[in-house]
Amino acid sequence: MAGHAALRCDFLLRLLTSSRSIQTLLWNRAVFGRNVESICSRTFSTASIRSNQDDGQSSDSMQTQRQAHLFRRRRSLSPLERISSLLPEDALSPEVMQLRGKEQQEERCDPVIVTEEDCLQTQRDPDAVEEPNATGFQRAGGQVHPCLLGESLLSFGELLIAEFRKKRRVEFRKMFQLQPGARLHSSWGVIMHDDLEGQPAGRFMKTSRGVPIFFRRASLEDYVLHMKRGPAISYPKDAANMLLMMDVMEGDCVLESGSGSGAMSLFLSRAVGSKGSVLSVEVREDHHRRSLKNFERWRTSWALRRGQEWPENVEFQNADLCTASSLLAGRGFHSVALDLIHPHLVLPVVLPHLHPGGVCATYLANITQVIDLLEGLRCSELPFLCERIVEVPVRDWMVAPALQKDGQYCARKAPDLGEPLRSEEEASVGADEEDGVGPAFGSVPYIARPHPEQMSHTAFLVKLRKFVK
């Protein structure tokens, strides 16, 4: 058998050396490769059988030799390389010598390096599923979840929102701080805080009564609406429009008068970023303390969530802006936000420090305050142009599929165009229900109506722009 294989390889090698053209050489090389692979596979299989019969070699030495061979391994040799390496160079044709030189040059330029990680990978089960990269995924509760940059699992000290919905309406919503050993009590049962620690945000947890409660991290809007407050806050819908009026961007210097509970200070802090600054002035000491505590509490929760500090870019001052001209000395501002009962009294103090073309946005609860502001501008002849006076209404809606009393979906009723058509439609609806898929797309009517609990009037927003005379 071995002699026949040697004769066949010799014939094929002579076929290669006798090739005159490149096309003939490539075709003969392909034929040569297929035949040599079949010969080598039969030869190697008989060699493996003989090696298994050798009892003198121990298992430890075989393992050592296998690892040493694995670390020394390079790319697999082609059939041409296997045969040509056994023959003298003068017996090879110039074309074969040229191909052999190119392959050796490529091998020297791009060596194959086998690391210890590759060795361990080859020893694993080939059918095993590769686990995701730890930098993009996180494991919790036996499951793998995607992890974005800066996001982590829930930890003690963070602010969370617990929600329970019944018939698509929020029956229970509460913001709380995750603490070790604490409990969350509600009418639907109790949940231990320790059970939430280490879990991903945005999941349902069952209470002691088996009721699923949804837990998620508190956003800035949630925090502003649920934080402890002294005076009324600037609602997020109004704060967002004030930021658009003032055109606040990263790096701006903004003046705020009327810190209140710190809601607008937080929105301004996020808008100006780490490169900007906010000066917040409050005349009442109790309001000043409350706004400072709310700001620090949010910064602490943010640092635990993202692993980085919220920018400390707000300077809180307890002073009366009407008599605090020394506080503003040497300062300039891109825009001004006022939440005062009588904002027209502080405009003469603010005007010299506002950038030409800058906007002063005022937050007023009553329309009579708007009239007093415009009258004060008229009498004092301040260079302010009143561009807009707006009220921001937000109307929540309820949109849901129509359900029957037994909990089944209602069906759209098509016009009666004939008995065959109606029976065919009923047959299709019955087939969908039997399959467990539910009614087909577009076959279920929806009910849409305004939400019964609406947020009515909160404030009037007045946009004043400074101009140069």
C-alpha cells in the first residue's frame, strides 16, 4: 500500500515539474492536492492505529507532547509543501520553487502565534456557547443583561421608583432610597430592599402577597416630582420650555433667582454641564436649605448609578437679589431665570449683567403677575422686549384595546355584505383564537379618551430679551 502511494506521488510530482504554462501548472496543482490529501488521510489513519497500539508511552508524556506541539504549531502545510520538502531543490521546477519561496516569505512576515488563551479554547467543548464579553454584558440572577457604559446593577443608596398598574392605570407609585435591611410597604404586600440589590433596573418583583411591582431607577423628572419640597416646584413641562426660551447649552453661565425646592436648579445644572455654572439666589433661608439638600441627594444617587460625580456647578446663595449687587459684581450671564412674586423689581439689578441679546425667562403663577411685570417694564423703560407669553398645557390620553367583560378582545364589526362573507370572517377569527395568536392585526377596536386625572394650569412663562438702545 505504501509503495503504491509513493509511486502515485512521484507521478503527480513529475506532472507538476513538466508544466510549461501557468494555467496548466495551476490545474495540475489542484489535481495533485486532491490526490495527496486522500493518500495522506489513509496513511495518517493507519499511523494513528499503530500509535494507539504502543503501550510503552504513558498518558502524562502524551499530554505534555500534545501541549508542546500545540504551542509550536503553525499553519497547516499544503500537499505541495509536504511532498516538495522531501525532495532536493534541483528536482523541482522553477515555478514550484517560486511558489515555495513566496509561501516561506509570507510565513516569515505573518507568523502564527498561539497564546495560552487559544490553547485553553481548543480544549473546551466545541459545542459550548461562547459567553458575551464582560465589558458589554452583566450577569444577575442567572441571566445575562446588556450593560451600557456607565450603567450598573442596583446598589444601596440609589433612588428607585416602585409602580403598580391595574387596568392600565397607575394605582401605586413611590420613590424611595434603597437601603440594607429596609422594607417597602404597600397595600399589595412587602418587598425587602435586600432582594432588589444587585438586580438590573426595570424589572418586576413580586411582593409577599404575590403582586408584581415594577421597579426602575428614578429619572430627573421623577425625582423633581417626588422629592421633598417646601415651596411649589417648577414643573418639568414648564422647565423644559424655559430652557428652550433661554437657549441654554453646555458651558453657559446662568443666573437663577428663586431657588425654591431646587427643581429648576437641577435642570439648569444638567443643561450647562461641567463646563458651565449656575448662580442660584434664594431670599428665604428654609427654602435655601431645602434646595441645597435636594441637589446633594440627587448628586449622591447619580454617583452610585453612573460611577462618576454629577458636576458641582451650582452655587447656592441665601440673599435678596434686589440688594445683592455686590454678589453679581464682575459677573456676566448668558441668560436669567426668575421665579419670583415681583420679578420686575429685580430687573434693574439683573440688566447690566445680562449679555446683549440674552433672554430673561420668568415663571409666574397668576395672570395678574404678568400684567404687573409688563407694567413695570413700561414705567421703568428697561431695554427688554417681551417676545412671548405662553402657558404650557399637557393632556394625557388613555389608548387601549377594547375588552369585553369576560376579558376577551372585542372584534371589529364589518358591514353585512352577505352570508358567505360573514361565515368566512367568523371562521378566520375562530382559527386565530384556536392557534393562540389572538385576533389578527387591525381586527381589534381601540378606545381613546383623555385621562381622568389631568394636570391643569401651573404657570405662565414670559420671555424677555435684552436689546441695545
